[in-house]
Amino acid sequence: MSVFSEYKDCIAEGDLVLVWISRDNIKPIKVDSNEVFNTRYGSFPHEMMIGKPYGSQIAIRTKGTNKFAFIHVLQPTPELWTLSLPHRTQIVYTPDSSYIMERLNCSPRTRAVEAGTGSGSFSHAFARTVGHLYSYEFHQPRYEEALREFKEHGLVDIDKNVTITHRDVCRDGFRIRNGDVTSHLFGENETEVAVGADVVFLDLPAPWDAIPHLEDVISKDEKVGLCCFSPCIEQVDKTIEVLNRYGWSDLQMVEIQGKQFESRRQMVRTLDDAIERLRDVKRRKNEGLERRKRMCDSLLNDQPEADETVEKRPITEKTKFNPFGKGARVKEGDANYKWKQVTKVEPEIKSHTSYLTFAFKVANQIRNEEAIQRILESSESK
Amino acid sequence: MSVFSEYKDCIAEGDLVLVWISRDNIKPIKVDSNEVFNTRYGSFPHEMMIGKPYGSQIAIRTKGTNKFAFIHVLQPTPELWTLSLPHRTQIVYTPDSSYIMERLNCSPRTRAVEAGTGSGSFSHAFARTVGHLYSYEFHQPRYEEALREFKEHGLVDIDKNVTITHRDVCRDGFRIRNGDVTSHLFGENETEVAVGADVVFLDLPAPWDAIPHLEDVISKDEKVGLCCFSPCIEQVDKTIEVLNRYGWSDLQMVEIQGKQFESRRQMVRTLDDAIERLRDVKRRKNEGLERRKRMCDSLLNDQPEADETVEKRPITEKTKFNPFGKGARVKEGDANYKWKQVTKVEPEIKSHTSYLTFAFKVANQIRNEEAIQRILESSESK
Amino acid sequence: MDPLKQLAFDQHVILRLPSGNRKIVQLKPNSSISLGKFGAFQVNDIVGYPLGTTFEIYYDGTHEPDLKNKNRTPIGKIRLMPRSENENAERNQSPLPAELANVLSSANNQQLVNLGNDVQGLSTAQIEALKNQTASGEEIIAKMIENHGTFDKKTVYSQEKYLKRKKQKFSKFFTAEYLSSSAMLQFLLEKGDVQRVMDMSQESLGMLLNLANIRSNGTYLCVDETGGLLVYFLLERMFGGANDTKAAGTIVVVHENEHPNLDLLKFSNYSDAFIKDHVKTVSLLDFFEPPSPREVEAAFTPLPKDQVWSLKAGKKNAYYRRLKWYNNQRQIISLAAETEYDALVVASTLHLPQLVQRLSASVHGSRPVVCYSQFKETLLELAHALYDDLRFLAPSILEIRCRPYQTVRGKLHPLMTMHGGGGYLLWAHRVIPAAEPAAT
Amino acid sequence: MDPLKQLAFDQHVILRLPSGNRKIVQLKPNSSISLGKFGAFQVNDIVGYPLGTTFEIYYDGTHEPDLKNKNRTPIGKIRLMPRSENENAERNQSPLPAELANVLSSANNQQLVNLGNDVQGLSTAQIEALKNQTASGEEIIAKMIENHGTFDKKTVYSQEKYLKRKKQKFSKFFTAEYLSSSAMLQFLLEKGDVQRVMDMSQESLGMLLNLANIRSNGTYLCVDETGGLLVYFLLERMFGGANDTKAAGTIVVVHENEHPNLDLLKFSNYSDAFIKDHVKTVSLLDFFEPPSPREVEAAFTPLPKDQVWSLKAGKKNAYYRRLKWYNNQRQIISLAAETEYDALVVASTLHLPQLVQRLSASVHGSRPVVCYSQFKETLLELAHALYDDLRFLAPSILEIRCRPYQTVRGKLHPLMTMHGGGGYLLWAHRVIPAAEPAAT
């Protein structure tokens, strides 16, 4: 079974595991009891993971410094995989892929076509959800890499729900025939795969060249949904033109904008405290002036040393009242201060990925009149 | 002096005043001691406003119901005017106009060209800030209405900083000559206005037709900034093409997105309270069951009436513990409950107004070599 | 007929009207459905066509006037909408709708002076008469353009705006769509039930489903204050509307009130039996204070079947009542104390830190915790609480917004106004903290 | 020469570099300015040209190598950048840069296999040699394309990306711009001073200036924790950089520490005298607890001028010290107790409800109160406080965001990544509540 399609309880030898080091450092590993996972914080023998439940924190003392270091070991999901995967191309991120899947109503009943495979990020999300995914990749090295990866992840195999095909769909269309470079294993008398897709996702520089070929592989007796993923607005324009020409309707282009927020704290600094601080500074300044004057006077007048204890206070100290910890390094959330919870958007936001152009098609708008009559008659006879 | 360009202290007869009834109901009135301002909450005689400082709340008791009703009287600003003005066309809202003004570095030194005038929303903001505004409107009734309004607002007059001209700038350009339909009052030997604009704002359906005419009116010895305001992306495309052709550079198109949030409160409903409530319901249900059983038993057994007081509690009451005021109408912020401050975006947001395309031009990239030499020599001799 | 592909009898479907509004209807055999000003039709006339088909209602003058109720919309006939009309955008290169092809237009509105309704040559009465005749929406609109005094003074842009408005007013067509969870959400939002659905949006829910890794064969713990909408989203993702699925998968709904509220599921096309199999409910009280297994087992012991059969009628009934109680108690114990869930999905207005932290005790390691809230501020409080709790990995607050465009060639731009809101998500993973290893 | 139109000696200007980075420099006569890898130039060569001019630095081989410091950038010559290069976008219809006109390209990257740097025929050493010769950036890039092994296997899109990257690396041009307040903000953000400028954005500041109705002849109360940036924005809007303005207008800055921090104003081109005239500062303590006028008047009485003249030297000095103190105290009293401000503008990390409510006592009726904050949550708290205070009308929280596009024909799209942040604004008006009229 695929580690992506089955919930696993404990980590076993040979499992694909995602090691969470930090938010932007998640590494896939294949568990091997002879191996060690190295980070700059310390080394974690795979042995420590085996038998532990997924989600476990693995903690060590580092050799040299004897510091506490840890990682978390997670079971892969398509969304975590997207955060960790090796980029072969620009990838489709979860805000886009999740919207596309929801808008095209993806479920175990779905038969989906995806071109191109790219880094396989969206393929994993599709594979988790749909009945079958037909993925196409035109770039030979990327095709081979994706095929190997999908096999390793248990997505491509007999009984599995992903088929990947090496193909320039813009030139050669979507039909998968015996002899093509594809992961599909043809049966004895099988000459062509019956794709019958009801969901189509095109992540291609020129989707308009691929759209005319879709007729060969889409389902004819139901509503089919399509999404084109294009970075530039001019691509959208050309896509709309061709979609209209080929009988797709209900066109709508949308953008998805995703933002992530950090949870932070800001010190609550009251006006009263700020004023009191200034008052204190002023007081001390005046005291300092007077003290200096008195010292000067006493020096001149040669008075007794009775006052000395009072005067010995260092005159450099400006203020003792320091409600905001100025000058010190105050840690956010320090219990000695009051804090207000605030959100902060990530410093760099993904302000644009691509435009999503949706369209739909019901190829054969016909009904079986006889079947309707039969149903009506049978219900009347009841 | 214009009520828009001079801070006034108190309301006087004849003043243009903005009456704030509610956030989306702001009405401009001309103060006239014989008039009454009517709202559906009550009638406010202008008399009550005269002599009061701007910003005053005017409060009355309504005649029939004797209810407390009030309005606020404000001095107009371009931003408040934008919220209250009669829409002759789509207007430029403050998030856009403020960004344009800032990006084009508007100040009292600015000489601005605006086409078209439209509802005059942006004209008021320009007039507040710039040295001079040349506004053009091609639609005759709108031109006349804007002219009347600008005069009333003290923007157009001798010594004032707005000139409005009736013109189809796409066809006839921007030059203002003696004999044109314009608010400019020509001097005796003056045949043409020396516009010399360093800021240009084009809110036109086809800005590309106007751009070639700009050469006549823009300043030549400094950097000139331009902004085109267009709702559709195809307009941006054509605009970019023409801007490139006419030597404008540093092109950048942006969108401004403005959101407004309401400050609200959400009741803090703890899990413990919710569980306690269920416990209470269950207890009462059990008690009810037992009570009914006991009443049944006592009826059958014909017991004394000693227990009656206890049993008379109405058995319909489901729970006495009602920490969240269920069933009652709880006002947001009711002091009997705990609340969390939350923000809520307005129910309908302006998701798009127009694309803003900026471009810049330095016409004459030359310097006065002699002047430079003189400065250098004089500084050396010091 | 496959009710997931074709319009089927007794199915709930959602109709899209020319105004852009939606309406949920059930396709009862031999009944009719009225769409008000957009006409009325016989259910039998549309059943069997693919879901997503657009139909036009037309009147050929043969319909019987309703003598009892003159205001009742007469039932028209149905034909398939010709495809060229059945589109938001134009098919051909020219962005000009056919209706405007032979009409003059102005380069701008310069000559246009607003005269209100006076420029429309047809009186309201004449238009009403047209409507009651055989005239289709298109014919009415064509007549109105013909009789419009200053139509040629408008720009093409203004003409198109006019046309669109009139089409929305006089066209009589509708599209019958599958009632997906997103369609139900859209319907409720348009209906004004924004608070009821906690201001959710399709994009936030789509993100929630993916982040929570929802799929068939999972067992999910869920708090749903929307009356079943969230549960419907989960069901659709897990089973795709199929009653005959072989897939396993369970949603356990923990509810705040004595009885769960999943009313919206009655519009779904899942059978009661299917829902009973795949959706379990348990109150917060029962979940956090389940009965003790020992007491339950002590109170009742199921009998072997043959012994039950031999019971007398009265006793048999009592036995089955007790058995039902026993099974119910067993189920509560199982859901509350014996299940490690594959995700926690929360959409609740209860104070989140307490709720999420306590429910998460039942979530398996490495599984996602996803919480929807209308307000970012409540998630912020939750995020800080989860940060301080070692059982949660990397809580993040997310905002997802979809921005739809007017998707017409030559006039592409984002919609000018949109419904605000859409809420926020918190995403974290349940993890199992390790004891700090002893210093070596 | 008008320093607001032309590059002037001793002026601070901001230089835009091919990398998109910015650099603030002062144009000292007879000095040179180094832009690192983008070359170095003589200030005298650019002064006098209009602000906004783009210059190219070129080396014709005549420059003296710096024998003492080989790493020092040699000073090149200046010429005006030909206008066709001086653009982000292409002039002509074809979206193809001239460099690619005679190069083959592929319809897609299908044939492209990533081989790292090996496909570049020129070695790093060869490129370095080219750079040290007379070669201009364009010549180097042309040579690199020529020697690129698989350039013809790239799509046009990929080729353009390559070209852009190389241009940023090897081009030697810069644009000398006026140092506006927005430019200064941009510079500080790029420099990484995000916290110092409270994560402000140009769009939020622009909105703030308009909402606060900032213009010449106003008297504004201001709290500025950004070291003077906010004050600079106000000054620019009020006076447009002109030292010789006849316009009145004052900014009163209330500061939290003993001394105000308006350090950034030293990069502005306003004279010290101008700033002294138009920017007054007073500490929070002095503002809220000003000296009593009676005590100040009792402590000192200014003498008529002729009496001052007749004072002896020592006494005269003492008199002037006392007079300075007196004027200072009088000014504090005037600013704190005798001025009704035309707007309150706040950018502070102090607890806002207290701060804004107390400062607003000095704001005239009908005048705006605008508060910038990096965080929406602190403004939310403020909004609730102002709602409960009848002196404030309709507090609103606003978010303004600018979304820039890659503005190239045929490849229009929003920038893929952007700096987050930009803060939020609260906008309200100061009003004067009326007593509830007696019931009649």
C-alpha cells in the first residue's frame, strides 16, 4: 500500500518518512536501520525511529555540546510532501490545488487528467483523492524521475490509481495506446486506455494547443470540468478564445491568494509608564544638578563629610524606572512585561502563482426517453 | 476662501457643511438659517448649527416620540466629500487617489492635468494638495455641473488653483486657448494657457488616444509622472504599447486593494461551561424522569401531600444553567458575558476599481555646462 | 441512470437562474417546479439529461391559464438551450453579441443625456403583453432594442451592459446542477445565511479538506456548528456522493447541544442508512465523560441470539430496549476513549484553546488538526495556546481568498465587488513529545 | 538650477541600480561615488541633468588603475543611457529584446537538460577579463550568448529570463532620482530596516496623508517612532521639498524619550532653519504636564530691546540664557495647552487607547485622527476604546495594499513574490458631543 493512501500507526524499516526539522526544512528519508540522519543540530540514527508511532519527537543529546536536539518524524501527506519536495519545476501550491480540487468536485469517483506532471506536487494531491489520475509529462528526464518517484511512493503499480505517460500533449494529444511510453500495463487484447476523464488540469505554457485534443479522452455522458493554470494574463486570453471555440462553457478565471500569519506578541507599553519614566529622568537630572552643586559648594565651603553616603550614588545613572526594559534584551513574551497577541504576515508573500481558468462541458445533451418512460410507468403501477 | 482649503473654526451662514447621519449617509448642505435639515430620525434647524464649532454634535428631541436624535456637522474635506458626493460617473476612491498622489509625489509645487473630471472626486483631492490643477471633461452636462460645483466650493475663481475645460482630449488634445470653453480667465495678451504639467492623471476609456497629445502640455525640463486609470486589462495592454511608443519609461501597473474592518465582539464560550450546561440538562432530565415516576407512584399509592412543594417545579424547564444566554437576545458586549474583540471585513468589498498604469518621462535630458562650470569655479575660489 | 451523472427522480439538485441566483429543488416525478418570473416546468421533462444541462422554458401559447390563481406562473415547455446562448462569454472572435451586430453604436457616451425611462419606446404594458404572448426572452429584448430611442447613442460597452441587464430580466432558462457541498454553501451564502455557515468560503473549505488530508478510509473527529455543511464537505470528499461505495470511512461529530444538528444533510442525496453508517454523533459531555465500560458491562450482558428468540413478547421488547442502550453506551465509549482519529476538524464558536487542546488528546500522532474560524483573532489565541503545548507542531494561521474575474475577452478584470469574509484556518500537526534525554 | 528639478551639488539623491537596489548619496562637488560592481563615477559629470535621468558608466581604457587598492572600483566616464535601454518594457510591437532577435529558440524546454554551468562556453576568468577590458555590459552579454552551448534549446521565455539576469549582473547604469519620502521608505525597507519603519508601506502612508487631510497651512500633532520618516512624509506633502516656500504649516512632534529622534530628516534637503521653523518637538511629559504660565511669567519677564542692549556682557549672556528658557517654556505651553490641532497623526508602539484619547483633547472638532500601526490587533483595541468615547466619530480600521505587476506586454502578471506587511490605519474624526437635550 502507498504511504500516501493508508494511515500508518508506527514507523517501520523501509518507510518513507518526512523529517520535520523546521518550518522550511522538511526532509524525506527512507528508514534504514543502518543509516543516520544528520542535521546541523545533531545526528539521529534511524534506529531511534523504528517502532515509534508516527508523529513522535526524536530527541538526542548532541555529542560535543551535550545540548538537547530534536526532530519530528511524520507520515507523508500530499500537503507535507509539497513543502518538502525536490523542485523539478515551479510547483502548484496547496492554496491553488485545494481550490481546483474543490471547484472541480474531486472525489473517489473522479477520473482526472493532468498535464504536465512537473514536480508531481499536484499529482500527489490528486492521487490521494481521485479514482484515477492520468498524468502526462513531455520532458523525458522529468518523466523518468516522476515515474521513479511515483513508484517509490506506491502511486503507480498494478491496482494503483496513477498512470503517467511521456507525451507532448500539445502536439500528440492525450490518447494512450499500446506501445506508448507510459506506466500503464496493457492487457492482452487492450490497445488503448479508456481514459474517460471528468476532470482536466492543464499546467502548460500553451494550453490552447492541448484543448482541441481533449475530445478524445473526456467523458461524454456527464459534465466535465477543466482548469488551466497560467501565469500570464495573455495566456488566459488565448485560452478563453480556444475554450469558446471548442464548446466549453461557464468560463471563469479566478486568482487564489494565500497568506500565512505568524503569531506574535507586542509589549503593552502604557502612556502613564512612559510619562513616569520621563518624570523619573527629569527628577534624577535635577537631583544630579543639585548634587553636583552641593558637592561643589561643600568642596568650596569645606564642610564635614556627613553627607558623603548620600552623595556617593553614581551620577551617571539616568533612571531607575524602566518599565519597558529599555537597553536590556527583552524576550518576546517575557513574563515580567505585559503582552498583546498580534499576527504578522510572513515577510515575503506569494503574491501570484497563476491564473486559474475554469470551464465546463456536457458533450452529449441527450436522454434515454424510453428509460424515463419505464421508470414513470413502474412508479405509477406501484 | 474655499471651505476645502482653509481650516474653519465655527459654522457660519452660507457655509458648505457635511452632515454625518451615519457611515453611509453623509449629506452636503449649505447653511441657511431659514432651513431645516430633515432625516427620518428628526428635523434639525440650521439655526442650531450656526456659531457652533465644526465637529459639533447637534442633538434634538423628536417631536412625536420624544426620542433623542442627533447628527454631526463636519467641515468638508476631499475624503469626506468622496463619501458624500453625487455620483455623475464611477468615482475614484481614496485608496486609489491617495496612492496616485503619493506615487506621483504631489505637493504645492505640482502642476497637475486630470482627464476626465467625472464626478470631481479626485479633483477635490488634487485641489487640496497641488499648486494648480487643469481638469478636462468631454461630456457637456457633466462639465457644467462640475464647473458649478467647483465654483460653489471655491476651487475655481481668480486666485484659485483649479481650471476646468470642456474638451474631448482624445480628439482635440490638452491645449487651452482663448475662445475655448474653459473656466480660465484669459489676460489681455494671453492667447494660450501655459500648463507645464509635471503630473498627469488619465481616467479615460481610451487613454492611448490622449497620450500623444500630452507633449503639448507637459513640463520639459523635469521628470513628469503619469497615471492611467483603466478597469480592463486589455486597456492596460494598449496603454503600455502607446506609452512605450511615445517615450515614456519606468512603466509599472499596480492594483490598489483597500479593505475596511468593523470592530466587533464575539462571546467567549468556554468548553467547561458548555459541558456543565449539558450536565445540567442531563441532571434535570433525570430528575424530571424520577419526579414523574415519583408523582406516578404517589398518585397510585395515595401518599400525603408533604412533598408537594418540591414536586410543583414546572417540569418543562430544561436547564437553569445558561452561561451563554441561549434563547435570550444578548446584545453584543453585554457586561454579563465575557467577550473577545474581533475584526470583521465589510460584507461587500470593493474587490476591483481600476488598474493603475504609471509611467515617467524626462523630455530634455540636457544640462547647462556653463552653469556647472561657474558653480564649480565659484566654490573652488572660496 | 446514474444520479451522479444524470438528473434522476427524487434527487435534490440546484438550479442556476439567469439572475445568477440559485434554487434547491427535489425532482419529484410528475410534479412541476416554478421559478417565478423565469417560468415553470414539468420535472418529467428534464429528468434523464446530464447534470449541468441548460434548459430553456418556452411558451407556445398552448398552455392552460390557471383560472383559480392568475398569479401562478404557467407551466411552459422545455427545450435544450442552444449552446451559443448557453455561455457567459462569446464563442467567436468578435466580442460583440449577436443582438448588437446590426445596431449602430457611438464611440463614447458623449451625446447621451440621461432621460430615465422615457427613451424606451415600449411601455411596461406592451412588454407585459409580449411576455404573455409566445415571445421568447430574446424576442422581447430584440423588440426593446428596436424601440429604444437613444440606443445608437450608447457606446458598445453601455449597449452590452443594457443587454446583460435585460437578459437577466427576461430570459427564461436555467441550468440544473449537481448539489455539491460547494453549491450548497454558495446557495446558503446567497440566501443570506452568512452567520449560519460561519462566513465560510469555498476556497477556505477546499484548503481545509486538503490540509486535514480528508479521504475515504479515514476516521475523523469533527465539530460542526454549521448545521451539517462541514460534514457534507467531508462526506463529498470521502465518498463523492455515491451511496453504493465500498469505501470505509467515518466522521464522528461532537456536538454542544443535547442533540446534534446536521439538518442540511437532508438535502444531500445520501440515504439515511448511508449517513447512519458513516456519521456518528456524540455530545461534548458524553465525549469527555463517557460511561465507564465496567459499569456498562455490569448493567447488561447481551444474550446469544437463540436465547433472545425464546424470550416472550413483552420481555423481548424490554430486552431490545436495553440492548439499544447498551450498544449506544458501547459506541460512546468506543468513540470517546478507544479511537485514535486521523484528523481533527473544527468549526465552532466555542473558546478554541480549551476545545482543541482537549479534543486533540484523541488524535493520532502525525495527523492534522485544522480549525476554521470566522475571525483571525480567535485563531490567534488558539495558536498561542498550541505553541505552548508540545503536542502540537508548527501551528499556522492561514487566509485563503478567491478573486473571480469578469471572464469576457476584451473586458477582463476582477469583479468590481465581492462578498467579504471567508474566514481563516489554523493548521497544526499532532505530535508526541519525547522526554528530554538525560545528559550524557 | 532648481534642486527640485535638476541634480544639484550637495543635494541628497537616491540612485536606482540595475539590480533594482537603491543607494542614497550626497552630490559633493569634485567627489566620486562608487556603486561597487556597477562602476564608479564623478559627481561633477552628472550634476545639472534633470532628476530622473539614467546614466551609463563606461570605461574606454583610459582610466588609471588604482595601484594602492586593486579592489577599488575604477572611476568610469558618464554618458546618457540611450532611451531604448532606459526602459523596463520594449518599445516596439515585438516582445523580443534586440539581443534575441538573431538567436534561435525552442518552442519549449523539452530538449533542455540541466548541466549546471558547463554549457556556458566562457570561463569565469574569461568573463573577468572581458569586464576589465573596454567591454560594455551589452558586449559581455552578447559574447556570453554566443558562447552558450544550449541557448537555442531554451524557449524564448527562458532566454529572456537569462538575459534579464545577466543584465542585472553586468550592466553599468543608474538612475539618479529625487529623494522623496516614498523613496526613502523604499530604501529603508530594502535595507532591511523593516522594524525601524514599523513595516510601513507607500500605500498606507499615502492613505494616511489624505485621510488626515495634510496640506500646507495646517498645524498637525504627530507621534513618530520611525526616526522622522513620518514627519518627512508630512513635510513633503505640505511643502514639496521647497525651502523657499511662503506657505505656513507646523508639525508638532510629541516624543517618548527625553530627546526627539528625527534623524532621518538629515537626508532630506530641507535646511536646518526650515526644519526649525516648521517642526516643533515636545516630550510626552511636557505635553501632558506643561509648565504653569503663571510660574513661567513670574520667573522671568523679557526686557525691552533697548534695555537688553544696555546690559553688561556677563549679564547679557545670563539674560539670553534665561530668555531662551522662557521662550522654550512659552512654546511648550503654547503647543501643549493653547493649540487646537488640525489633525492627530500617530505611528507609535505605545498602548494606543490611552495615547490617542489623551492627545485628542488637543484636536479641533471635525479634524481627523489617523493612527498607523503595524498590527491590526492594536488598532482593534483602539477602535473599541474610541467607540465608547463620544469625542470620536466612526472609527474605522483600514488595510491598503498595492499589488505591482510585471509590466511587460505579452507577459503581464502580478509580481510572483512581494514584501508582506504594510500595516493598518485607524481613521476617525474628532467631534464635540452635545448634552442630551431635556425631554420636552
